[in-house]
Amino acid sequence: MNIYDIYVGGKFKKTKIPLLVNNPFTHKNFAQTWQAGTTELNEAIEAALAAENEMKNLPTFKKFEILRQISDELKANNEYLAGILAQESGKPMRYALGEIERAAQTFLIAAEESKRLPREYVSMDWTAPGIGKEGLIKYFPIGLVAGIAPFNFPLNLAVHKIAPAIAAGNVIILKPARSTPLSTLELAKIIDKTDLPKGAFSVLPLDRESGNQLVTDDRIKMLSFTGSPEIGWQMKQQAGRKKVLLELGGNAGVLVSESANLDLAVNKCLVGSYAYSGQVCIHVQRIYVHENVFDKFAEKFIEGTKKLKYGDPQDSDTEISSMIDENNAIRVETWVNDAENEGAKILYGGKRNGTYFEPTIITNTKKQMNVCALEIFGPVVTLEKVKNFKTGISEINDSQFGLQAGVFTDSLENMNYAFNELEVGGVIINDVPTFRVDHMPYGGLKNSGFGREGLKYSIFEQMEPKILVKPI
Amino acid sequence: MNIYDIYVGGKFKKTKIPLLVNNPFTHKNFAQTWQAGTTELNEAIEAALAAENEMKNLPTFKKFEILRQISDELKANNEYLAGILAQESGKPMRYALGEIERAAQTFLIAAEESKRLPREYVSMDWTAPGIGKEGLIKYFPIGLVAGIAPFNFPLNLAVHKIAPAIAAGNVIILKPARSTPLSTLELAKIIDKTDLPKGAFSVLPLDRESGNQLVTDDRIKMLSFTGSPEIGWQMKQQAGRKKVLLELGGNAGVLVSESANLDLAVNKCLVGSYAYSGQVCIHVQRIYVHENVFDKFAEKFIEGTKKLKYGDPQDSDTEISSMIDENNAIRVETWVNDAENEGAKILYGGKRNGTYFEPTIITNTKKQMNVCALEIFGPVVTLEKVKNFKTGISEINDSQFGLQAGVFTDSLENMNYAFNELEVGGVIINDVPTFRVDHMPYGGLKNSGFGREGLKYSIFEQMEPKILVKPI
Amino acid sequence: MNIYDIYVGGKFKKTKIPLLVNNPFTHKNFAQTWQAGTTELNEAIEAALAAENEMKNLPTFKKFEILRQISDELKANNEYLAGILAQESGKPMRYALGEIERAAQTFLIAAEESKRLPREYVSMDWTAPGIGKEGLIKYFPIGLVAGIAPFNFPLNLAVHKIAPAIAAGNVIILKPARSTPLSTLELAKIIDKTDLPKGAFSVLPLDRESGNQLVTDDRIKMLSFTGSPEIGWQMKQQAGRKKVLLELGGNAGVLVSESANLDLAVNKCLVGSYAYSGQVCIHVQRIYVHENVFDKFAEKFIEGTKKLKYGDPQDSDTEISSMIDENNAIRVETWVNDAENEGAKILYGGKRNGTYFEPTIITNTKKQMNVCALEIFGPVVTLEKVKNFKTGISEINDSQFGLQAGVFTDSLENMNYAFNELEVGGVIINDVPTFRVDHMPYGGLKNSGFGREGLKYSIFEQMEPKILVKPI
Amino acid sequence: MNIYDIYVGGKFKKTKIPLLVNNPFTHKNFAQTWQAGTTELNEAIEAALAAENEMKNLPTFKKFEILRQISDELKANNEYLAGILAQESGKPMRYALGEIERAAQTFLIAAEESKRLPREYVSMDWTAPGIGKEGLIKYFPIGLVAGIAPFNFPLNLAVHKIAPAIAAGNVIILKPARSTPLSTLELAKIIDKTDLPKGAFSVLPLDRESGNQLVTDDRIKMLSFTGSPEIGWQMKQQAGRKKVLLELGGNAGVLVSESANLDLAVNKCLVGSYAYSGQVCIHVQRIYVHENVFDKFAEKFIEGTKKLKYGDPQDSDTEISSMIDENNAIRVETWVNDAENEGAKILYGGKRNGTYFEPTIITNTKKQMNVCALEIFGPVVTLEKVKNFKTGISEINDSQFGLQAGVFTDSLENMNYAFNELEVGGVIINDVPTFRVDHMPYGGLKNSGFGREGLKYSIFEQMEPKILVKPI
């Protein structure tokens, strides 16, 4: 069994507490790493603070080379890395490969953005007191960042914290999900070979208690968390003076209007609904279809759902596989059963087998059902009819969440209405809410989050402006 | 008869050669000013060069106050100024008032933009030679600008040269059209009362020969011309080392698609076609309508054309009045007759009475007819049927000109196609090409021009970047 | 005695609890208003929420006109308003007039910025999944903002919350300091006459308990607080999901280097140290002077301090007057006495008379003394010798605060070192840290704050981005 | 002898007229290519126009990949390519390698900038006519670009036309200097292997007559020329409606002030003066030194000049070698002799040997001497004393040229004065005017040029804005 040392302040280390890593499809422990605690965390913090000044003053081209080298190495080892990712997360290879590709792209964009950090040069003499003065506004690294990543994109969502940190000149400690620590430890091996100052980056699979120190420790200047809403919002309360960025969940909606290209809508929704068993923050959870095209859409969508290929995540043609663990599969099963008991109708699927939950389509749901109101994080989608476009927009908005939404339409007026009225961070026209490219601003309104990621935006969040008012 | 002195290097002056100003509606000379020649031009140039350094170093808030004061004065005297503008140009009061309003707005935006002149602050260390360096890019005034304005918007098109010049910190000499010098001389009176350094602004109704010196004199760093294509392009050849900006003519097209709101399209086209007798660079000259809605559109459009109220430009309810002079009216008449003789059909209008030409709609035209191929600068519009959206776009593009185009559609796909394919500087959705607000980038492709106006853009054109590479 | 009604949801109202307003110089109550509680707050919140949609959709030129009208009215009534401000705050007229001027300027800039709200237009096809797509990023108003303003700039620091709120399209409830509610109630009268939708703005002199609701109420989306660090940081913990912006205190330092222009440094420091009795967040509290020029500087600075004219704030030649209340004067007295007892030497001043505290210069201080370590918010300055430039910078940094710093030098290397190393939000070269113009980014590091004001920046903080991903 | 086919419309071809390539150090023809004429030019133009639409619509990531591949290939073959460049141009290997490195960097930056083409998203409703509208401003490729490159940086100055063309989505025909066509033909081999649409790029060593067609042919939309002022300015006159960008010569000045770091100044000036025998547009031609440090500077500078190592450009330790041809060496000799005859004093060097001209320092010059007034394009520098900083700035400005200037100072006031007053495109503090990194805006004022290169800036120049005004 492969043993991964953790990465503490620039050194690969063991601890006394082994952490086994399970393959959710085979149910076997296939690798081992070490659980980190307060000792390792403090070591990492001190190493980070020691590296802070060197990071802050790293010339741009050095940061660029480091980030580009990481990007290139990820690409060069994509099959190998995707294999590990597939095993720890149960994510089918096609999607695991996509994630490695995106992580490489995320580092590449960070490399480019490190040359273009925010700066301004402004006149000061808008009133008499400013005569003879001008201002330079430069953004400086915020300092030590703590990143907390979830299991569902164990590599790329961690990279969305690490890459901007390096680009900004920060130092960072990354806590991966306990179930999926290997991708980021593989990344640590790649990063360790670059010229990144040792200590600037650590990967610590922390236990709960020391994980909490990431939230409360005053030496940490920023907390960047991707995970569940409950934990995220609680962290904001406990974070003291530090800055907090939260990427939380959602129950993303899609609206298929009368003028939509139906085949396009169906194909996009199939991926958005079931990719990685719906364990995606912007997974398609609620589909609303104009009544005039509902039947046609439903028929095609059910048909497509039927054809999904189940299998081992490590097989290249597998489209759907196990969920991350049985507890989650059982939770989804319960929610679906509850919905059915309260009057919803299952159009397709609905059954569980161990860690596997079938792709499932439900209709006749009510808003307060868990399958609608909460984040399902499973391969389940609700499909409902709407009378007109505006009603559809209202339905999507009738949620505590607001991450992204998809709208299929060719009407300019509809597009504008959707953009103006949808209470989400991203409105995707003629595609699913699941659409994300790594340079776009990404993040949610309402309970879905606080702040934005996407390289330019996450770099901005990780920096602090300073103005120099100087004579002209 | 009111006599206007010309404004030479900060002084109001007479010359030996009187210049009479004619009201094209009454055919009477109602005011007089003076023709300027080489002597006045050289005096203005020398005064401008003497004021150059003071202008360059004017604090921002001083420029702001000057520009805002001009804006406020224009607004405060709008009825009076519109009256003069109406008389010298034959422009109906409703449009003359609009022009004063826009000139005030143009100065207001210039005031605001003077605080936001282009500047950049960039890292230099993208490679090793740049280590320890950073760059400040500041835009400096280009120097002496020559502005040449046409008769059709005698105030606001002059202001589009003057206001950016002041905002940028330049000095400027403005040559109005010989037929419409009064608006800018009234403006000179307003400007003279501000703190603008004397000499920084002159208004010279130059004769042809000395006008040509504006093109060839090396002391002038930039020539900003609004007028006819022939003269504009010739100037570019003769301008030596100076920068040239050309705002020339067009034969703007409109496409009314199947998904268009027809009433909106008709109402917008009525204004775009006939306002100020079509003597507008972005006047609607060619209307293409989808065959399925052509008849409906034609009917409503003819009906609307019939209702236009002809009268004295100084009457507040006049909608259409005389053209600038009889020569132009005769030219339009000839082109319309020629078209008819070559097979075109006149749906409405087509007759001339002195300086007045009726609002006219022609169909069954051919591309090579003057009414299609050249800029008509009269109240004449061609109205043709198209098979589909793409054909309509091709028809609009089949022209030597490319200023703006209007497209009436609710289809997102159509909008995108139009934006990508139309060979113009501005694509206006659900409005006529005649749409212009003074802060938007405005200017043409192909034979229609060179460079862009609109405050931010014209200021940018009137400035020269300089980089300071300094240690970090 | 003049009675001011409070401004609740667009209506001027009385409550059952009178609130008397005291003139700290005369010690007399000269006006009265009403204390607001939960009832008024809930009324204001509901009115605000009712106005939210109208505010969000206000056309730009409407917002511009409203903001410009407010700016013009403030200017037109500056003497009157400054008189009230001087009375409620004890601020000398020269500074009170300056504050009205700045508030007018703040609204003017907000008017301009309302036209230039942040927006981006970006390509999406950086990888294959983005082919055929592009992104529009528009910033939308965040919703209901709660602003809390302090006594020391009762008008302009409130305006730094109100003006960006209107520019952004938000609705806002403003809580003035209990001792200085009149300036903002006068502002409410001005705003009430504009076209701002009723309910979009309220001014509530809240009691402590209902004031706390501003922090905890979930309907409020953002809390913008200017005040003391203790209260500010506590609010951040209790703010739930809302965004928090904190403008807190400091103990700003000045470094006078060998190459400094000493006369300039002295004159600037006199104003920075004593204006409004040092009751300014960026008041000069700690002056460090290079040992080679220390004696010369000290002599001139003491001399200048002696000449300050004490008097009634309403007299136009008064330079220094009463502090806000006797408690604060006593607090300053205690700190100064403590310092003296612990070995510091008072070079000038040091005495209290009722609410008046003399301009005071102390030397031989130690870092842990309150006069150094805490925010004195009084007319007291420490003056110390440093060996070289770098030491001086370290001294300034040796503080829990980091708002702004002033550096007097002609050395490029020194300037760069200061900008890179000073842990503050603003480094002011050849001027005091007290320098602030209203469009620059303003805010502190460390315990001095969280986020930035200055129109463009505060507007940005009050908005939420949304991306539209659309077909090309 | 190696034979290079020329690259016409995506095909490598021979013509009937051989063109021999000479090594200026060995005086031997070491390679051969073919002279292109009207036939090849028209073929290239037609192929370019045929590829135009595909180039315009290339997805961003495709352009990125093409540009990055070119960059990588240049780096991977740097020794080989530098060897060819050294032979055709006589440039010492150390500098030839630097040029390959920079060309790779230029393509890399172009790759990055292709993702960040200029775009704007603006509100339109600043006045009532804009209600309900907003604007998208997108920059489109200008079309067919003609690039003309000089012999002195045969690769990188060509790349400054080619790389932005590809990034912008343009098609381009490149005319290399007749003496140095091989670098760009090697580049063509690299580009031909990428996915760049065939026809989008051609390299034609044109004869004079067909070269002139690049200026006059209307199908070409932009002419980007780097070369001599005489030819450049003449081209501007003959270019018809096309856009023209001119990068011309200079006689760059350096000012060494009293507060300068002298060793730094000397070392930088040695490279700036003699690198590639001064055949560089921003070569240090005129050095002005404050009288108090003149003697010290002069001594060190002469000493450094003496140590320069002469040799074969292909040797890695060669610092100075032959000039491009004997005609140019004779021209430089004549100018130096003339100066001596008119009273100037040669402090070092002054002799010619075939194509080699010694590094030469002259003092006591007069402004009208060719060595001062014209661009020497040889290893000759004038060294003069100045009384104070302002005089030094005036001396540098007393020239028909204005490309870049270097200023050695630690005074903030001096730096600001230099930036404000120097009539050049770039002011380089504590470095020579020869400083250029490829992403900075580069170009001259006065007779030195028209427009700016540097990727972001040259891309901007090669694009045309179009605004879409759409409903909100």
C-alpha cells in the first residue's frame, strides 16, 4: 500500500497517526497518509511566516516560472494523477482527467495573472489639497492564507486557493478533505521540486480540532473555505479579524424556455445532472421547463438518463459510479423516499446499491422537500413544468441558495431579464449552471457563499491595497 | 444685424473681410462675422503655443471647473443658443435644443474624464532584466490640435474636439463651417469668461487657403476633422507627421427582422430618417425589412412619414424644415430623379421646393444608384425587402461606408451575428444607427473614418503616452 | 431651541424620547432631536426594502442628478451647515467649512462614479469548454446597507457611506453619533427634496440596543462602520452573513528624514497634529525625526505649536478649541500624566481646562505608554529621534495600528523603501498621514480596519458581481 | 551553402532571383535565399485575405497554443537560431542569444495577451436617450497587416509585428531587411509547424518596388514599419487610408546627476553605448554628466570602454564586433572625423578597420555636428558636462528625436522633473535609454516615431473597436 508523507513547511513528514484512504467503488483502503495535528500545524505556520518576506519579494518572472512549471508537470502526469484522483474520490476517469487538465489550466492562468496584479495610478488633485500630488495604488500579499478544500474536486478546488496564493506572493497552508488527501499530496511533490521558497506551502490532513485553529489563529490573515454552508457560515463568525472567503453549496436551477434548442438543453443537462454523481456544487438539481416543450424535453431527458454507463471510476468509458461513501448514498436515498412519500413522482431511478445511487429524475415535488430545498449532492434532479419565462425565473430564485443558474433561450429579452433578476453569482445562457472555466468570477449569493474565486478574483481577494501619495 | 467678432488667441477681433450668415429657411442674412486668414491663424497658433505649458500643468480641479462652468452656461442659455443654431443651420428648435443639451453633456463628461485621464502602473520584472523596476505610464497632452467642424451639428461636433482638448490639457484652434460659425462663437464668449488660459482656444472661420494650413503646419500636432470623405482622406495624405482623426460620412443601414417590435422600429426610423432633413452622418439611409413583415412595416412607415410637420425651424413644433442650402437640395433632387429614371419607385415624397426637400421613401433601388451608394445627406430613405437575417446583414455591408447600423430583433443569435459581421463602428440593437450618446466610442470603418470620438476615446486620441521606468 | 425630527423611511418624525445636543465649547444644549428605537428601525428597514427594487433600477442619469443636486445644495449652504457642525462637534469653523466642502465633493465624485460602476467584458474560450461563449460581469447593488458614523467628522464620514450607497443603487440606514446627529439630519432635509425614492435613506439616532440590531439583523446585507477598534472588531464577529467594512483608529506616525524640507514638514505636522484637537483617525500622533535634523525640527515645531490660536469654534480665526466632551479631555490628561510619571518629558503643553486640552508635545516616551500605543484622539504628539531612515520606518511599524503614515524625504530609495515596508493603508510622501482626498482608497491594516472607502472603493464594496455567460 | 526558401502564403517557395546573405565579420556569403517581387506579394496578399475569416474566428485557446508553441520552439533552438542571427547580422552571440530569448518572450506575452484583448462594458443611460441600453465594446482584428523589419534586431523587431498580429487575429506579411532575412525565415519554419491557418503569415524579402506596394496597396489595412526616419515619414504620406505605425531612430541621451550611483551609471552606459556596435535605436549616443562628478565618470567610462573584447560574433566572449557593412562603418568614420575637424575631442577610439569601428568617446561637441544631431547607429558616444539637472534635461531635449532617455539620480524631485519634461516615449531611471522589456509601451515622440509597440499596445494598434448598443 502506497504511503504518502504529509508536507509540512517544505518537508515531507510522517506523524504518529496513520490516515487510511479508501476507494469508494472497491471499498478497499488503497493508500495511507498521516493525520496532522497541532504540532504540525504550528510548524507549518512558523515555516510559512519565515518564508513570508521572501515570497512577498519574489520577482514576477520567478513566480511565473514556478507556476508554469507546476502547470506543465500536472499536464505531463495527467493519466497518473487522474488515476489517483479517481481512486480516492470515485470520480470516473473522464472527469478525473478533466480535473487534472483544469488544475493545470488554473496554475497557468495564475502564472499569467502574477504579471498583472492589480495596480492603479491616479491623479490626486481633484481638489486644491491634492495639488502637486498623485497616487500609486499597489496590492500587496495579505500574508498567511489557510485553504480548506472539499472532497469533490480534491485537486482543482485546492488549487483555486494555492495558485492565487503563489501568484499574489502569499504563503499558504492547505487542508484537504480527510477522504481525499492524495491529490494535493501529489501536488506537493510537484511543487517541492520548483523554486518556491520552502515553507511557503504546506498540505496538512488536519484533525477536527487543529483544523479549527485555521479559523481562530490570528497569525493567519485569510481563510479560504470550500465546503458546506453550515460549517462555512459558522467559520465566518469565529474568524476574528481575518478575511474569510466561502464557496458553499447550492441547488442550482435550469430554465428551458420555449425558444430553447431542446437537444442542446437535454445533452447539457445530462452532464450537469449526473457528472460525478451530482457531487458538484453547481450540479443541476432543479430543471424547469416551459409547459409547451415540457413533454418533449422530459422524454429525451429520461431517455438520455437511461443510457448512462455505470462502472469502475478507473474505466475510461464509465459515466457514473459510486458516491463518495455509503452515508451519503443513504442520505440521498432517504431524501428521495421522503419526497415520494410526500407526493412526488419518480420518473426514473431512485434506488441505491451500497455506495451507488442511480441517476434519478423526480417530478411533482414541493419546495419544502429536501430534494428541492437542500443541496442534494447526489445524482438526483427535479423536473417541473412552468407557465412562462418569468415564472421559471421566480422558481429558480425561490431558494436559500444562489450559486449559478442555466437558461436555455434565444430571446434577447429573456436573457436580459434572467441576468437582471436571477439571484445567483452566474447566469449561464444556453448551458447548464455547472459551466465553469477557471478564470471567470465564481461564487454565490445568499447562503451559497461570500466572495469570488477565479484567478483574477481570488488573487484580488488575497491581496491588500496600499496607496503611495507622492509629489508629481 | 448682429455682428460676431471672431476669437483669436483669447481676444475677440474683427478682420477686413465680413462673412454674412444666412438663414436657410428665410433665405435672409441675419448676422455677420469675419473671415479669418493666415494672419489670424498664425496669431492663434502663436498664442496657443504660448499657452501650451500652462495648459499642460493645469491642476485637474481647475480643468474640471472650467469644463463644468461651460457646461452649466450652455444649459442656462439653451433657448437662446438653440435659437441661433436654428437660424444659422435651419435645424428645427426641438433638435437644436437637443444639440445644446448634448453639448452641455459633452462638456460635463469631459470634466469628469479630465479626472480620469489614462494612466497605468505595471510591473517590469517579467524577465530578469526588469528585476527591481516598475513602470508608470502617463498620458500627456499631444500639443496643439486643429479642429474642423461641419455645418450639420455646428455646436456639438465642434465641442467633440474642444472639450477633449481642454480635458487632455491641449490647446486648440477650431474652424467652424463657413455657413454656421455662430454657435462656436457664442461658445467662445462663454469660454472666454472661464479661467481657461487665454490663447488655449480660438475660433477661426478660415478661408480655404488658410484652412489648408491647419493640415500642413508642423506646429499643429493633431488634426481632428469632421466632414466629407473626399476632403478627409485627402487631408490624411497631406498631414505630414501629425496625427489625424477623421469623422466622415455614411449611408447607414437598418435591418428589421421578423422578431422585431414593428411599432418601435417604425417610430425610431421616422426620427432617424428625417431628423434635420437627414443631414446627419448616421441618418437612416437604407432600411432592409424581412419579407414576412415588409408590407406591414412599409405601411406604417409611410403613414408616419406623411404626418411630419413642416415649418420654420424656430417653431417648436416643426419636425422638418429647409436643408442647409439650395445646392444641396438640388443635389438630392437629382439623385432621386436619377434613381426613378433607373427603375426605382418613389413610395412617398420626392419633390423639392427651394431649399426644402420632402421626406422621401424609395424602393426597388439598385446598389449603384447614388441614393444607395453615396451619402445622401438629405431626407431620403430606401426601403427594401430581404429574405432572411443574414441577407439583410450582407446588404448593409455592401457599401463603401461603415459608420453605424441599426438592427431590430429579439433573437440573441441574430444580435450576435450582427455584432460579429457588420462592418461598422457601432451596431445598435432595437434602435436606429442614428443613436449616439456622447460618451460612447463613435467613428467609422471603411471610408467612414479613422479613429474614434466620444470623450474617453477622443481624449485618448489627443494624448501621447510616456513611460517612467523606475526602481521599486 | 431648534428641534430636528429624525428621518425614518422617507418621513420626518418625532419619537417619545428627546435627545439634547450639546455645544462642547459653551457646554450648553443648543438643539434637540429624538432618540430612535426598535420601532423606528423596523419602520426604516421595511421602507428601505420596499424601495430596493426602484433604487436598483434607477437609470444612471437619475442617480447622477440626485447626487449632484445634493452636492450643489451642500455647497450653497456651506456657511449655515458649517455653523451647525461647529456647534455640535466643537470643530473650528475653518475645519467645519472644509468638511462641508469635502462632503459636497464626496457626493460629486459619487455622482461621477455612478456612471462608471464596475463592469467587465471577457472572453471565455481560454479552453475548449468555453468555445463560443463570452462573459459579461456586472456589479449589482448589495441591498440594504447600515452605516454607523462617528462624532469627529459627523457629516463627511456619514457621507462616505451614503453617497456610495446611492451611487451603487443601494438603500441605506445611517446611525449618526449620539452627540452629533444634526449634520446628517440637515443632510436628510436636502436629500428629501431630491428625487431619491422615499425609504431609500433614513437617519436614525439609535439607542444602544437597537443600534445593535444593525449588526445582527439579517435583512441588512452590509454593515459599514466608522468608529473605535474595540466595537468594530466585535461587530465583525456578530454580523452573521453580512459583509462588514470597518474604518477604525490609529496612532499615525510621521518620519522626517535628513533630506526633508523642514519648513514644509513642520507646517504640515502642525495641522496634522492639532487640527480639531487631534480628534481625527489619521491625526499625527508620533513624529520620528532623523537625529541630524531633530533639534532644528523640534525648535520650529514647538514654536509653531505656541502660536496656535485657541477660541470659540464658531470664530473664523480659531485654530484649536474644545474637545468633544470633558471625559475625553480627562482621558487625554491622564495618559499624558502617566507618560510623564513613567519618564517622558513634556516639551510643550500638557494641561487641561474643562473640555479644552492644550496642544502638547512629548518626548522620551516608551512604546508601551498609552500616548504611544493607543489612539490618543487628542491634541498630543510624541516627538522622537531616530538614527536612520530604516529605523524610523521600524518605529512607525511598531504599533498595533496601520492606517496611514507620512514620510518627508527627497530620496527615491527612501520613498520606495517606505512604500514597500510601511504596514499601513496609505503612505504619504512629503505630507502628513492626515492627508486624505475623498476619491483615494482609504483604510487601515492591522487593527485599524477592514476594507476601503473612497468612492470608487466603497462603491465596489457595496456591490456584488454577477456574471452572464452568453453565446458569442 | 544553405539555401532558404521564402514563405509565401503558407508555402515555402523559390523565385528566379537569388539573394545572397553575407557575414559582415568574415565578409563571406554563407547562405542564400530568394528575392520576392510583385508576383509573390500578390500571392501572399490573396492567401492572407483568404485566411482572414478563419483567423478572425480562431478561438482564444487556439491562438494561445500557437503562440506558446512558437515561443517554446524558439527557446528550444536558441543556440542554433542565435548562431544564424550572429552570422547574418554580425551581432555577438551573447546579444544574439538575448534576442532569441526576447523573441520567445515576445511570443509568450502575445499568447497571454490574446486572452485579454481590449473589451469594455459600459452603461449607456447617462442621459434620457440611453435609458434601457448598455454598450459592449469589442476590438476586432484590423485585417491584413504589412510588417517591415530592420537589420539590427532581425528577429525580435519582426516578432513585434508578427506576434501581436496573431494575438489580435490578423493576417500578416513580413518584409525582413534584405541583409538579414534568415532569422525570420527560420521563424517561418517554426510557425509553419503550428496550427496557424496557412496564408495568415508570409515572409517576403521584397525588392524595393514591390516593397513599396506594401505602402500603397489598399487591401493592406495597416503598415507597421521599423526603420529609418526618412523612409518612415515618407511612407506615412503615401499610405492612403491605411493605419501606419512607425518605430524610427533616435540619438538617445543619458543624464548622470550628482546623486547618481556612478558605478552603476558607468556599467549601464558601457552596455548601452556599445552593444551591437551601437546599431540599436535606443543606443546611448549622448551622455551628460553633472560637472561635480564628470571627471570621475569620464575616467571610469573610458577605462571600461578600453576593456571591451573585440572578436568574431560567433564567439561567446566577444563584446564588440563588425558593423553591418563597410558603408555604414565609413559613414560613422566620416561623422567622427568631421566632428574632430570642427573642434570636438576624441577621448577614446575613433578608428575604423574595414567593417569594424572602434568604441569611441567624443567630447567638446556642438549640437549641429552629425555625431550629436543625427542617429549615429555606431559605437560612438558623446560625453559632455552640465551645470545642473535642469540643464541636463534641456540638453537631452534639444534634439529632433525623442525615443527614450536614461536618468541616474536618487532625487525624487529630479525624477519627477525628468518624467514631466523629457520629450521622449520612455524615461528610464537609474538605467540607460537602451532598456526595453517586451511588454512595455515602446515608441518615440518627435521624429522618432508614431504609435507604440509592446504587446498590449501593438495589439491595440492592430485592432478596431466596434460597439454593440443593446437593451438591458
